[in-house]
Amino acid sequence: MSADTQFENDRRGRSLAVDWRDCAWQARIEVHSAMPPRRHVAAKPLSAVSPFYRPPRRNIFFLKNMKTKLPSSWRNRIAFTLVELLTVITIIAILASMLLVVLAGARKHAQKVQAKLQENDIVTAIQAYDSAYGRFPVSSNAQAVANSANSDFTYGGPFQTPNGIQNLGTPVDSSGDVLSNNEVIAILMDLTNYPGTTTPTVNANYVKNPQQTVFLNAKMSGWNPSTGEDPLPGVGTDLVYRDPWGNPYVITMDLNYDEMCRDVFYCTNTISQMNGGTGYNGLVDPTDPTGKDNNFEYRGKAMVWSAGPDKKIDGSVNANSGANKDNVLSWQ
């Protein structure tokens, strides 16, 4: 290997440029100068401790990426086996299923709280109407049925039971027809016509609410029974007020004005009797200490309840069992 050296003859002195390359033998330095020729002197081999030594420089214009092959033990450590991958997937699936159960439970609880609030709103509106007019927000037909039997009145509708459909409510004729809560809602919300139509309600021309007071502010769902779709929560175009699961709220009022409210479903001893005349959920039988006459009542003017998340009722078990266990009660 040779080194080209050049001296510059100027006042700053002489400089030496050396191009070092990696080699396995000793370099010899030749000096060429514009000065008068001198005798060439063979350069002495540089010792290992020469002050002029520096590591060979790399040519930055011809660098190549170095490919490093990891040891097989390293490659094994950073890879996943099939068993490990399946284990991780299984754990994630289990955690996801647990989360879905928690979310479903939280959603159900929120819906039950919402139903309870809506029921209390209905009870408060009924009491406010009674205070304003000295009567309950019902049609003349419902009041006449209650007067003939000296009894209270329950607005209901069709409900699913373990054995089929039960038309729950106070019968208004010999066929067993019952009324939904739409006439109560029309009066409390001060609606004279059904939404989007000219069909009058029981409150036509404000006959049931002359002061035109809005006692109840309920959310309109816009659901129309004619569409054939599942009912939506809220007040539909038929003015039936439905719970968060799409079932109508059951509303019972003290139409015989004895300060006791008797619901057609919860009055039976099969459902409400707990011990003699003491019933579940605060109900009592004031007429028979033994509780055998199906006369369990609530001390108040109105009862409102929902069939709950399962959308079912069961007249063959008590109030805290089976399909009745998740019912949402305003008086509970």
C-alpha cells in the first residue's frame, strides 16, 4: 500500500495528506515536492504506538447495510407458539364475554330506574289533576264501570304470560275488553286530537281539562301501530304510554274514593298474600285478616306498574317470584 503526499510551499508550512486503507502489511510513504529534488528516503515502518495512527476511515459513498443474523435462541424468544396465541385469544374472549354481561346488567338497571321515574311522574300527574278538579283523569265510560261495581279501575292491555296472552285490565263490557292508558295520557298531556290526525281524544275541546294544564310531560316516540313494527318506549301515535321495553304501563285509580287502590292483578291472594292479610310490597287486605278474599290494596290514590325487562306477568305465582319478580312498581 502506498501513500501520496504533497507539500504545499507556502508561508503556512507544510501539510501531509494521508489516505489510510486497511491492510495486512506496513505502509511506505513517498514524498513528492516542487522543491529541489531530494534523495528519496525509505520510510520506516510505523510502530503500533505511532502518534500518527488512526483507524481506517470508511467510505461513506459506498456503505452497505449490514445484515445481521440473530442467533436461533433469540428468534425463538421473540416468536409466539400456536398454543400461546390460542391462549391469548381465549383470555380476550373470556374478558369480552364478562364485559358484555356487565354492560347488559347495567343497561337493564338503567331501564328499571327510568321506568320507576316515569311511573312516579304519572302518579304525581294524577294526584295533581285530582287536586285541580276533584276527580280523576278518566273517561265517562271508565267512571261508569267503576260506579256500577263500586270499585276501582285498571287500565292495561295484552300481556305475555307463560301460558299465552292475557288481556289485563278492568273489563268494560261483557266481551271482556279492557282499556289502554291512552285516555289517561291524553287528559294529563292535554291532547285533544291523536297526533297527526283530526280524530278527537276523550279530551276533545278540552272537555276533561278546561284549564288546559299540562300535568304530564312524556316523550313522544312517534311509533305507529299500523307499521307492524315492535312498539317503542314512550307515547306512540295511539297515545299509549309504554315502558322502556315496549309494554303499556298499567294504571289503577281509586275511582270509588275510599283512599285505597285495588289493582286487578295485584289484588289476588295468589300474587300478593304473604302472611294472612299482610301482602307483598306493602299491600294489605283491609276487609279480611286471613287474606282469602282477593282484596289486597294499596293505601293511596294511584298505582302504576310495568311488566319489567322480561315483558311477562304470571298470575299463578306470588309477586316476588317467576315472571313477576322483575316487575317495576311505583309503590315499591
